[in-house]
Amino acid sequence: MVLSTTPAQLFEAAGELEVRQSIWLTLWVSMVATFIFALAAVPFSWLLARRNFRFKNLVTGIIDLPIVIPHSAAGIAVLGFISRDSVAGKMASSLGFDFVGNPAGIALAMAFVSIPFLINAARDGFAAVPVRLEKAALNLGASHFRVFMSISLPLAWRSVVSGFVMMFARGMSEFGAVIIVAYHPMIAPVMIYERFSAFGLAYARPVAVLFLAVCLVFFVLLRLITNKIGSHGNAQTR
């Protein structure tokens, strides 16, 4: 696919405002969704790693469910939750807001299919942290929040970051759920599909290659930044 696309075709695709807007929309919505849902997913991952409770296996099974169900079914599930007839949809409508056909709806669809990657990676990271370190800090009078922020999270940092990147990447690549919840505004995967359906491979390929190139650059930079932060955090915990 890359070798079949000429530089002229790439420059032409990059020169289209619609293409640039769709790629930018894909990047920022996926990033915002990852940041917002990580605020709850990371502490919840610690809870799964450290606590046993009734129906824990059922909860973990529900968390993994979006990974295995068809993407169209995931989109229908999200749409049922945020449609105008649902409780959440009615509450949003009363405030003059609508999830459907809105970046907020896209973010929810992306988060629904991608959050298992963050939860599972972070849970494995927290499970690898020695429990005795947390108990020692608690016995010395530290609060649970301080133990989490100063011991658990720094030691599990690499796993959390890996899950964060995976969630972001999975959300950014989502197509099936997003197209059901919000065909417009168009994210890059939806635009690529639309151009392929309407005009064929030759018209869709430059956009796909451009999107792949942007993703590659973005992920290289993201890995460099997170590795630098992780190295700094590990140095502080020694």
C-alpha cells in the first residue's frame, strides 16, 4: 500500500482540509477519551489487583467483553446507552447536548472498545508491586492515597503507560463502533472507508498512508516522552 502511493498523491491528500481535520479529530478525541477514562481506570485496576470481592470474575469478564464482541455490536451497545431515548441521552438533551453525531459520542465509542487494554495492563503492573511495600508505608502512617501515588503508581508506571498507549492506539483505530454512533464528524478510519466505498482504492489509499505516517510519528514521539518520564520516575523511587 505504501509503495503504491506516490509522493504527489500524499501531498495532494495532505493538502485537503477535510483530510487534515479528520486526522486531527481522530488524534485529539482518542487522546482526550484516554486521559479522562484513565482517571477512573487506573485506580480501578489497582482495586482489581489488590482486592478480592464477590463476582470479581464476572467483573473482569465484563471488562474483557468489548475485546471479543463484534465492533458493530459495541457501537449498538454505546448507542443504546447515549441515544435520545436513554436516561443519559435524556439528561444530555435537557442540557441542550446530544452525544450522537458529536465528538463526545465518538470518545465514548472509542473508550468502550479500548479501555480493557489499559485496565488489564495496569492491573498486571499493580499486581507485580510487592504488597509488603504498601503495607509498610501504611503501618508508618501514610494514607492509602499517598501509598498509591508514591509507591504503587511509580512502581507500576511502565505497565500503566503501556496500557495508556494501547488504549489510545486502539481507540484511534476504531471504525465499527464509531460509524454507528457518529458517522459525522468524520474520523480518519470512517473517511478512508467512505472514500473507498464511493471512489475505490486509488482514492482511499493516499489518505490511509498519510494516516499511517502520522500515527507512526505520533507514537514514536509518545514512546520517547513516556520512556523519558518513566526513567525519571524510576530514578526518584530508588
